[in-house]
Amino acid sequence: MQRRILGALAATFVGAAMLAAGVSAAEAAAPAPAPAAAPATVKAANFTAIVALSNCSGSVVRVPGAADSDPAMVLTNGHCLETGEPRAGEVITNRSSSRTFTLLNSSGSEIGSLRATTMLYGTMTDTDAALYKLSSTYAQIKQQYNTTALELVLDRPTSGGTLHVVSGYWKRIYTCQLDGFAYRIREADWTWKDSLRYTSQCNVIGGTSGSPAIDDASGKVIGVNNTINESGQRCTLNNPCEVDEQGQVTVHRQIGYAQQIYPLAHCIAPGTVLDLNRQGCTVPRG
């Protein structure tokens, strides 16, 4: 859980991270016999709809079918809440909030500030996610900043695809593959279910917490980045472990994870209303 922003870390990484925001294209060679297959390419990800928090990253998001007149939302981690980390088993809903978020443009420049009215949902139980409702609508953000929100998926993704983890805090983009799913992730007091596992290229650092994990093929958000095993320790803070159905524990040093977002996306009703009784809404209720 990359929640600690240390002074030494900031001094070491901030200059390099600002320069590392570009993403290289990956090509797959066509077979030698004709007809040759078209090379597979990775799209150039950017910072559109990405926000920076005081301690984390986030993104302006919407659910499929949301109206332009609906209040917009910001997605980040539960452990990034301004009120501190929720306890294991704690779920926070519909709490008043005036938190501000720094909005970036496609190149990563700061272009404005967005303000929350409500912290719709936040937890670190089963998942590590938080959704804020903003004072601005999607239409207002589009008109003022020429920014279109990222769309959340409503279905469980499949492994093997390319994804981009886009950090507003560091203004840095990581690109890797979705390596698979971890039945359970355990880190200190918290346990998360059916987490997304990255390949090693997404070697995320402190401050990237809350970044959207964006599917390259669709451009949609499939998860929210939240942790990496930093030093190879077993199930400790900043050193998550995987636990399978039989209880077997596995440690993958320097491998990062994101939490799936589709169960929470199903909980958002028209008008940006949290409705935990909606079909497909399977997040904890506390």
C-alpha cells in the first residue's frame, strides 16, 4: 500500500518521474509466412481526466449511461481518504467532504481545481476504493477544461491485456500487462478480494495510490492501483502477500496490484447517487 510519501522518496523520484511520463509503443512481430498479421500496438496513454490529491492520485470517472448533467465523480483509494485509513471492516458512505483535486490536461499540466461535496463511498475491506461526488457536473468540466471523464467498466476484465497506471501525483504513466487475479491479498490488517496483479513493468511507488488502471484496448478503467510488495516481506504493511483458496501464502517481491472497480460501479444510480441495493452492487456495506 503506497501511502507513505517520504521526503527522501520525493527528492529521489520527482525529477525523474516528471520526465518519465511518456509511454513507449510495444509491437508484436508478424509471422514470416504471408499474409502477415498487422502488428499489435499499445495506445499512447495520457493524463486526460487524471487528478492529483495531496497524498495520492485519482481520476474523474463516470459509469456507463451517466448523464452529462450528473455531478462528476473522482475515484481513488480508500486508504487515501482525508480522514485517514478506514479500519478493517469499516465502510464509510455519504459523508460530507470539501476535498479539492488538481486536474491535469492530456500532457500532465495542471489546469484547474475540482471540489468534492460528498465522499460517496470509502473502504479498505474486500477492496481499497473511494468515490467522491463533485460540485461540478460532467458537462461543466467538459466546458471549462475540455476534459471528458474516464468510463468505469461494469464487467470483470480478463487477464493478459495491456494496461496503464496513470499517476496524477507524480505525473507518470506505467505500462504493463494484467498478469492475472489474486484470490485474496493480505496486507497488515486488511484483506482484498479478486485483485488485479501487474507484471513487473508497473513498479509503482508511493503517491501512485489511487491511480486508475486503464485497459489499453477499451480506454476504460478496470481497477484502482493500491499496493506493491516493496521488500519481499510476508503480509506486512507495504508488503502484501497472496492467499489462495486453500490458504497457501505466496509473496511476489516488487509486484504490484490494483483493486477491481466493476462491483462499485454497479452501485452508482442516476444523478450520482450511491445505491447499495442496485443489481450487481457487491461491495461491503459495513
